[in-house]
Amino acid sequence: MRGLIRVHPCHPWPLQFFRFPIWANLGHLWLLPLFLSACAHHAEPKSPPPASPALLSTTHRVEPWSFRGHRGSLITTPNYRLYSTCTDQALVSQLPGFLERALTEYTTAFGPLPKPTLHLDTFLLADRSQWEALTRQLMGAEAPTYLRIERGGFASGGRAVLLPLGPRDTFAIAAHEGWHQYTQRAFRDPLPTFLEEGLATLFEGLTPDPAEPGRFLLSPQSNPERLAQLRRADSGRRLLSLSQIGDITPDTLLTQDQDAALTWYAQCWALARFLSEDSRYAPSLHRLLADAASGAIRTTLTARSDSLYADRVLRARQGAEVLTAYFGDLRTSAADFDRFVGALLAPTP
């Protein structure tokens, strides 16, 4: 396949690619201390050869692909299409298998969840200039918001647009944005944003595979960057209450200082860990995610009030209504969460 599909900005993919709810058009930004430093444009790389089929699983199909004259590869797996002009062929060859393993985690870590019915398209561009060009082509009038991302990438409408950051960090961002891709394609109802982002940060955690050098395994508890930010916020008395966490959205974070944004993401990570690890809350989290996949959150919210209330809550994607509907009294949940965070921050014996 040669060249990106030429499209009008208002219709970034053919019609069959719009089989996801309207809320999926909301993008997700990558926020991690390592990825927020200033990043100059890289020098123009040499065009890489296509990824070697010998390095890939037999379930992966490799074809030539190019973007604006830069040669690369399109690698198709059972659930992903990886479009890449990245010159690091070892990274490109490992990424498809990693994405498939991440999807297995998305669909099993919180109880059984459905797989997407369409491929998840992931773009890994060789440099900043290519990344900006593709962002403008895909996002149209919304592109300026995404172009403010200095390093990393974003997910929108089931697609991820990424820059390579070395093996570990590229896999971490691919797993984070991969969760967003997955929910955008597979969930009929949206999650509250703080929970959506919190669950995505769980998948950033990686550990080296002792059986295979250079390969990484997903490890939700292994996220030193988020934990370090949580410690800094705690020492500076900047931690937010549970209700404050629920009232913030990533859009508002772009207008705040970097430290406030990173603290919110760190607390979302802690909240996702709390809800998934505490045996009193994990079953309700599993039910919430199953309901999001099937579209039953709306039914649950309607039963508490009416359909207008349910529509308002789902559109807002913030506030405590969904937490209360699935986890009970907010004051009790907040107290339990505070104790969990305290245990996370306690000195290691």
C-alpha cells in the first residue's frame, strides 16, 4: 500500500470507519514528565526499508507504505494496522506483537470485555515534521490543540498518532493511547474522563521480560513516574480530593501549569489502582466497564433519575454521578481512596 488515503479534513476515513459513538471523537493527550520537555524538529532521516517479515509473527502481514515520500511499512495483525516510517526497525518489528498483547490485557484485566470489530490504526512517524503533517491531515480544524503536544502522541476516533521515544517509552505511550483507541472503538457508552485516563495510565507500567531481552511486559503497579509525582504533590500538599479529581478534564489541564496536570494524572492512576485492586470495589469496576461496553451505563443512570439526567452525565464525562451510581456513597469511597493513597506513599520497610 503506498500513500495515506487522501481525505477531506471533515471526513478523515471512509464511512465504514465511523462505527463508534460520537464521544469517541474526543482526543486524548499524553502527559508524563519525560514527554513534556521541549522537543526540536529532528533532522530528516533516510527512508527506511520495509520492516523485515522475518522479525514478525506469521500472523502479521507486511506491505510497503509511504507518507509524503517517506518510505515505510504497513504491518497488519489480527486487531491492528501499524503504519510506520520510523527508522528503528527493531522497534517497528516488536511493536505489533506488543500492541496485540496490550489488547489482550485491555479485554481481560477487568473481567471479560469485547474486542473491537475493526482494526485499531496506529501511526508511528519518523520525526516531528511528519507527525505534524499527519496530525493536520487527520484532525483538520482541531489540529492546533494536538500540535501543542511537545513529545509523545494522542489517540482520537480509534487512531493513535505517535512519535518514537525509544523502546520503553514508545511502548508505554502506545499502551496508554492503545487503551483510548480500544474504548473509542469497543465501548458504546463513554467512561468518566478521570477513570478513562486513570485506566490508561495503568497500562503505562512496564517491566523487562526476563525471558526475552528487549521485550517488555505490562505491569500496572510499575509506574515510577506517576508514583514520584504523587509523592511530590503530597509533600507540597497539592493532592486533590476525589470530587476535585472528577471535576477536571484534560482540556482544562492545557490551560494550567504542567505540575497541576501531572498531579491530576498521577491521582487518576492511583484511583484506577484503588478501584481495580481493592476487593470491595473491583467487582463494581468490572460491572461499570462491562456496562460501558454494552451501553448499559445509560440504563443505570436513567434508573436513578431519568433519560435527560443520563444524557447530561454521559455528555459531561465528569463529576461524581457515575462513581456514586456504581461505587456507592462518595464520602465512603473518598475515605477508602485516601487510605489507599496513604499506603502507596508509605515508606517501604
